[in-house]
Amino acid sequence: MYGTTSASDALAADLRAARTGDLRAFQRLFERHAMLVLRLVRSRLPSHPHPEHVAEEIWLAAWDGLDELDDPLRWLPWLLSRARQVLEDRHGEELLESDPEELPFLDRLDEATREVVRLRYFLGLSFDAIAQRLGSTRAAVSLALRRAKASLRLKPGGTVRGHE
């Protein structure tokens, strides 16, 4: 639904309407990004018995904070930032330490590739969303991820090649 120029116009319209209290507009935002938020919760709270309840907390916080978002092009980073804030504030003691900067084997990747890996596997963004965010193409994102996977190929026994 969102992703092209006209789609970004639709996103901007939904955000403007949601900020005035339009629940249908907010529902469209929710439908578009609900799985992303839920994947983020599951990745950071893997043992939480009800990740969908945590996702609901995040969406309530997003609804309450819509007035803070001025630029519709910043919607997704803002939503993910809001999600991380809720996770830290309300579930900090349960959070899985999964910060990609703390995974030493990622040091073997160049900075640009690490960012693509972080956006894809830690934030759950689509190839198109990553390309748009980085000002790149879907093909370049795909190539970067293929190279990263080849570089980080697992050895038998589950260790990363070069890091026993």
C-alpha cells in the first residue's frame, strides 16, 4: 500500500487523519505495520508469553504520541523508536540483549552491509523499505544480504566460520 510517491501521499494523508482522531486511518497504519511491530517484540522478548499484548502497548503509545511526528517520511523510524522505548520502559528486565553491535562476527562486514543486516534481521524491514531508507535499490539490498550470508556462513555445530 505504501512505498511509491502516491503511496507516500496516502501515508501522509493517513497520518494527518489519524492525528485528528480518525480511527480508520490509524487502522490502515496498523494493518500495514502490525507484523513488523510484532516481529520486533518477539525478537526482543522471545520468552514473553503474550507478545501480542506488548505489541498492543506499543500501538497505544504510537496513538498517544502521533502529535510528535511531523514528517510522514519518518513514520517507520518513529514507530520503531516508539516500540524500542516501550520495550525498554516497560519490559527492560526481560529484553533479550540482541543489539547487532554486540555480535562480534558482524565486525567482519563493512559498515553499509552491517546496516542492511541490522535493518533486515533485527528490525524486520522489507527489502523495499531498506532500499528506500538507504536511498538504494532492492537489487543492491538483496546482493548485500547474499554477500553477508556467504561471509557469515555457519560451520557444523552452529558456530560462525572464523569464530569458534
